[in-house]
Amino acid sequence: MSTREIVLSPEVLAQALNTAHPQHAASLKALQMSASHGLCALIPTGCADCLNHLLESSGADAPGLLKLADLPLKISWMATLCPDDPESWIAQPGVWRHQVLAALQQTGSEARLLTRDSHFLKHEPAALTPEDFCNSLATESHPPVPLEFIDLKAQQDRLRPALERRVAKVLRHGRYILGPEVAELEKALAAFTGVSQAIGFSNGTDALLAALMALDVGPGDAVLTTSFSFFATAETIAQVGAVPVFLDICADTWNLDPNTLETAIERFRQNSPGLCLRGLVTVDLFGQPCDYERILPILEKAQLWLLQDGAQAFGALWQGSRVPTQGLIGCTSFFPAKPLGAYGDAGAVFTEDAALADKLRSIRVHGQSGDDKYNNLRIGLNARIDTLQAAILLEKLAIYEEEISLRGEVACAYFGDLMDLNEQAGETILRLPTILPGTTSVWAQFVIEVPHRDQVQAALRADGIPTAVYYGKPMHLLEAMRPFGGKPGDCPKAEAAARRVLALPFHPYLSAEDRRRIVNSLRRALLNP
Ligand SMILES: *Cc1c(COP(=O)(O)O)cnc(C)c1O
């Protein structure tokens, strides 16, 4: 069984809850076995009436009834599911059957239906009794469920009713473009970061592009940035016609090295008199803020602005303030796999500068004027955040602070598991991330450095453990950046990191059991290569 979900018919749930029912033990056992195989049980909310009726009519006395929370299995309630043909259920008995079938349709072809209903058992190929289900789990071979690199499902199971309510509300009011959820999200984002202006964008890349446009960066300009980041950081600088100037990183944090910044600025101004150096785009890589304590004074002295690419570090703390609020403008991405992710593309821009915020809002909608939408003031973009994505993000933002803590706990546990291999006795077997004092990471990725990365990655893959490499090539060496003249040796620390970094599976709901599986496989690969 490769599915991770089962649909529970209400009579099976009623039996599992009712200790007096003759089939209680068998039904409960099926739920226990589902849980131990990592499955999640779905039940349509539309079956609640039927469930209540079964519990009442079974004559069970209240003390014999278990609570849902007593069940060993995680139950996820699904929204009420309407059939295509309402005539088929109005005034008919067994409406709950439609709900169960509609739930089954949503879960894909491999999901099974746990039921004792004779109609289902006769007509529905996915249906099986709790006893048959237990037998199949016990006898068929079930390869371990492959680990997810980032498991977005676990969070969705937790938030499903709230997400479904939010989405349904948008479908009902129909204001898909800049609907009320966008303003509500912008307010919540501003409150979360403590900054006065938060503006939703279509994605993190458009957010960066709009920020550069708002800063009037264009041909004849140059912008400093790190060489070790996702392509969009430098791509957007080139998109507006400016020249990206790549700087090296610190070997231990993988973030821009402040030591190189001052000399880089002086050298650039001496050697490139035809270009105007405008500012610096920092990246808070893998979730950790850069060393702004040293970066900010250097920029101030050189009269350069800071644009922050906080796509991986939204909400991380630097000296008590949230990323990305350390610069003149900060950007983030809500790409699904980022620490705070939507169910599609989305992003945001943050600033304390009200005039820049007005300009950004105008750029977001074709350079429109605030008063007259057919009076375009400037060349802009079509880069609004979707109302639907804003609605989803509102529910996810509500638990984000707690998820940041969970991320910290998972990272801490990884540290505990791997600490003994970290640069022990002069011999480096692996290198764990370094977090600067005064900062916290939101752990967009849990990245380590290993020797012989390809072999380690292959060994983990053979054990069903996915890993990823961020980034295999520093940006100054990418083909697309060739016009800017980067060559090997320009950023030696970024080039060395690119050969050794390896991201392990990571998400706030990573279980201790899965983490042990990852760590054991990694230790085998490193210690007995
Ligand atoms: C993801 C990411 C982006 C781009 O964000 P999108 O929402 O995918 O456009 C930009 N910069 C960095 C550092 C990123 O990690």
C-alpha cells in the first residue's frame, strides 16, 4: 500500500469508540495498525450525524464511549462533500454513503475504505473490513513509506478544516484579485514582523524585481550580492539592466562575508568608474540572518542601501527583530516549500518607508496611480498576490510562530544526533551549521557539509532518504551570469561550499523515528564508506 491515507466509514469509527460494541476490539485494532503504518484516517464531516446516531442507538452508556482523542490514529475531518446530483440524496436514506464515496474520490486510486457496510463491501473495490485490512497489513510486504524531503501534508492535516473554510469563503465572495484576505494578510504580516508596511506579491522573485524597480535600479547601475544563493537573487538585478557584483561567503554560516564587503566596495569604485554602485542584496541563507551588525555600518559609510532577500528566513530573529526588516526594503517568498508556504506562488515586500510602499503598490499593478487606475504613472508589473493564496497564508501564519519553535526543536535534535561527528579530534567527518550569537534560524533547510557528497547522497537514496544540494554551483559561475565575467577562484569559499553542502529532510513535523532513520543511514554512509 503506497497511499498514506484511509477513508473511515462512520460505522467503523463508531465501533472503535464504543467499548461495549462486539466488534470494538477488531475495529480499534485496525486503527492501531493504520497508525503504526503511518496512515492518516479521513472522515467526511457530513458523516457526523450518522456517527452520532450509531453511537446513540447502540445503547452504549456514556462511560463506555471513548473520546476521539483516545483513539491511536490521527483523524482528519473533511469538508462536507456535495454530490453532482443532489436529487440522488434528497429524501433518500444513506446520505452518509455519498459522503464516504465523495471522500474516497478525493483521495486517489490507491486509498482504501475501512467499512462494515455490506453495500460498500459488495460494490466498492476499495472497501474492506477492519479484519481484512489488518490481515493485508500483516501479510503483504509493505516497503517502508518513502520519506518526504519536506512533508507539507502533515501541516495540512492539522489545518484542514480551517483551510477549507477559508477557501470556501473566497469562492463565495468571488473577489479573487486583491480581495479582502489580501488586506487582512498584509495587516497580519506587518504585525508579525513589526514593520509598518507589508505588501503581498505574486512570488518572491517578483517581490525582488519590484523592490529594485522601486529603488530605480537600471542600466548603468551595479548591485552587490552574495554568490551563494538561489538564482532569482541575482537574476532580478540583471532583469532591471544592472550588473550583479558577486561577493564571497563565510565558510561557517554560508552567508555573505562582511570582511570582504568594505574592500569590495572600494575596489569596485576604483575599477568600474562607468558604473554607479547602488546597494547590496543580502540573502539570509537556509533561514539564518546575515551578520547585519557588521554589514549595516559598512553600507551606511559607503552610502549604499540594503535590500534583503529573506525568501528563506521569514520570521527569523536578528537582535530581536524579524527578517526581513533589517534593510530599506525586505522581500520574502511564500513558495510552498519555504518555511511559511502557500499552496502556489506568493511573496511579500516589507518597508518602513511609506513613499517606497506607495511606489511598490503602484508597481504591483502596472504602475497604476492610487486614485485613477487608468492613469499609469510608471512602467510596472502584474505581480499581485492571489486572494486564495492570501486566505491560505492567513491560516498558516496563525500557527507559524509555533512551527518556528518546532523547526528549532527538530534542528536541535539533529545537532544532538550528529554532534559527535562534527569536526572531531581534528578530523572532519561532517560539518554542522553555525548559528551566529544574537540570531535565530527558521531552518528553511537543514544543511550539513560532507566529504564525498555524491557517495553519501547515493547511500542515503538507497535507504529511501531524499536529500538535496543547495547550491551545486555558485552564481558567478552560472552560464547565465557569464556576461558579468565571473571566473573560478573569484569566490573560493562559495565554490568550496558548493562541492560539499547537503540538505537533509526537514520539516516541523519530522518524527523522532524518521529522524533516527535518516541519522542512522547518514552515519553508516560516513563511517563505513
Ligand atoms: C525561493 C527563493 C527566491 C524566489 O522566490 P519565488 O517565490 O520562488 O519566486 C528568491 N531568493 C531566494 C534566496 C529563494 O530561496
